[in-house]
Amino acid sequence: MYRVVEEHSLRHQVWMAIVITIPGNLRAVLWNSRSHELPNN
């Protein structure tokens, strides 16, 4: 039982890490594409 709970916790940490990192990357890509559309002063 403990092993299953530990594995679930590990998967949860990995999932949370993915959820946290992916939006950051998408935000960076969107910001870069948006900044390219803006005129450079």
C-alpha cells in the first residue's frame, strides 16, 4: 500500500511540474510572437 501511495505521489509531483512549466513556456512563446508584431522603437 505504501509503495502505491509513494508512486502516486511521485506521479503527482511530475504532473505538477509539467503543469507549471508548460504554461510558462507557452507564455514565453506567445510573448515573443507578440513582441515581434510590435514595432521596435
